[in-house]
Amino acid sequence: MKAAAVAALMGGLAACGGGAEMASVTVPTVNDVSPAEWERLRQQRFFFGHQSVGADVLNGVADVLKARPELGLRVVETTDTAQMRVPGLYHAKVGRNGEPQSKLDEFVRLAGAGVADSGTAMLKYCYIDITGETNPDSLFESYRKAVDALRASNPGLRIVHLTLPLQKDWGTVQHLYVTIKGGRTTHRELNWIRQRYNERLRATYGGKEPVFDIALLESIGPDGKQRTARFRGERVPVLADEWTYDGGHLNEVGRRRVGEAFLATLAKL
């Protein structure tokens, strides 16, 4: 896998939300994974807690595995932790959208009972979990304390940390209209709050523990350049138009791209 892809997805990029333009980012694909790495991936156990954008990622994984059946990865949607005793990528919708604590609590319960002895666990919050009232520092601290406690109780558990996914920016005119009209928080401000959380996550785990930077992937267009919008004097990453059908969820092209990068990242752990 190229060095740029490793830095972006496994270590995180601390400069993601800064004022400078990013260099082009290479997105990893299944072609970057060796046969030995695929074999190692097939022998591991993973649990992925998510909601709708996570389902998009898993649909992208399914697209890849349908096209490449020889990869042979077992993917199972279940909350039955007894099923998680054999190798596979297990996943489930955890908690409720808009209630991140409910997602964290159920993730800890399922991961602790299912794969904590010698597996890998991942939780992805959704863009809809962020509102204008969200304190990103408090949200991150809740996550950090919970996963630290989970890992302390289960030394054999590995955790992959995921950034918060983004929303599309609808442009400056729409942003100003919603701001002046009042009553709603604009996508631009919500992405700014998500970026505060993502910066904390990257700073804490980047280069030290595995990070799958879905926010970065979503913001990188087909030309390899990052899509951003100006807010409070900063360049705030946004979901690239090319990867979404509704401004928040991934279309078929976007889900295949992110799903493929997800598989390649897990294979490189």
C-alpha cells in the first residue's frame, strides 16, 4: 500500500481541518493487499457497530466480495455474540441514531461479549449523532474512557478507531439563508463540529493505534483533492458530491470505494 494511503487511513491526518490545502491522497484498494494478508484477514474476528452509513460501508464490502469471491471473507450481521467464536467480520446496528451514548453502551456490551478475548472491535458514530448542541470534546471523552476501560478489561482486544462521517455542503448561499432564517444548524457548522471530534480522535490515536478515517475518505474527490468549505476562518472537510445521493449517505460508487478501503485497511492491521 502506498505511504500516503497508510498515513491517511491508519494514522489519521492531523492537518485535515487546517487552512492549508492537502496534497492528493491515494485511496487503498484490494489490489494493495497481498495473498498472505488476505489469508491472515480471513482467520481473524471483527465486530463492527454502526448505523446507516456503516451499512453503506458494509454494502460496499459486499460489492467487493461479490466481484472478488476468491477473497472468501465471512461477513455476518448479528447481535448473537455466541456466533462470534469463529473467524469473520461481524456487524450490527447498535443503539439509536441521535443518541450516541446508546451506541457506545451497546457496542461495549457486544464487543466485550463477542470478540474481546482476541478480536478487533470498531464503533462508528453517524453524522446524524451531531447537532448544534453537541460538545465534541465531551463526546470524544466519553468514547475514549469507554474504549480504554473495555481494553483494560480485555488485554487481547484490538480497537480500530473511526472518524465521524460528514455531510455535503450545500453552498454559501444556502448556508447564509439558513443562518439568517434561524432555527436550524447548517451542514457547514455541523461539519465543523464533526471536525473538532475528528481532530481529537486523530491527535489521540493517529500513529499509535489503528484509525480508519472515513471522514477523510468521504472528503477526497475523484481527483484526489479534498473538498472543504470555509467556516470560522477554517477549511472544514465536507462530503464530496460525487460520493452521495442525498447529502449524507453513500451512493453505489461511494460505498464501493469506502468499502474497499475498509477491507484493505483491516487486511493491513
